[in-house]
Amino acid sequence: APADLAAIASIEEQRDTDHMWPILLSQEGTIIGAGGGIPAQDRAAAMREAERLIAAKRLSADEARRHRALLAQLQYVGGTLLAHLPDDLFFPRGEPVRRSEAMALPDGSEGRFEVVYLALRTTGRDWLGEAMREIVTRVGEEEMRAREDWRLEPA
């Protein structure tokens, strides 16, 4: 992460995912219920750090208000898109799951936040073998990507 965003990145890196459990599966193995989303204290810590960064920029009151509105929108969009696991995660169909949201930016332009999950079966089996999650942020012609890959192997 860029130096000025290191504190926010650290919050994400240290986040505990135990809150996601238990996960309730249907008879077909699809997810029909899961634990909570991102813990409120983690969201609050990230928002406090983002507010501190806005205050440090010494923006006009109007610019600061627009940035805070964007933060609120990012919190909503990020929370709704990142907190959901694909329903076929443990017994994947092999089709990517895409979720996308548009965001109005402080300068009046539009950005887009997209999450793509792809889960693949273990060779010769029906259950999860590997998965990928990619997060794409687009503003105008600029695009930033972050990707996580997981592989399940016998211990």
C-alpha cells in the first residue's frame, strides 16, 4: 500500500475472519447462511484513519464534505461486495461470480468497484480445490487490481 494508506492496509491485514463462521450449507453444498460481515470495530478503525487523512490534507469545507461522502459510499459498497461469499464456494460450478457497483466521486466523475470470485473443483472431485478473488477499482481510464489466490491441498 502507498505510505499514506499503510495504516488502513494494516487494519485489513490484521483483521480476524473468525466472524464468518459458522457457515450453513444446503444439501447440495451451497452456502445458504453465514456469520457476520466485517466487524464493526474494523470498519470504524478504517474510517477513523481515513478521516484523519482527509483532515491532514487541509481541504476546503466543501471538498472535505465530498470526500467524507465518498468514504461513506465506499464503506457501503465495499462492505456489501466484499462480505459476501459465492454460494457455490465449497462445491464450485466453475463459473466466475461478479459483483459490481458504481460510485459517484467528489469531482463529479464516476468510479466502479468490482469483485470477481472464481472457484475451481479439485481434479476428479466435486469440492473446492482452488479459488481466486480479484478486486478491481476503476476511475476513468485508470484501473487498479488486487488479487488473492487460494489452493487447498492435503496436509
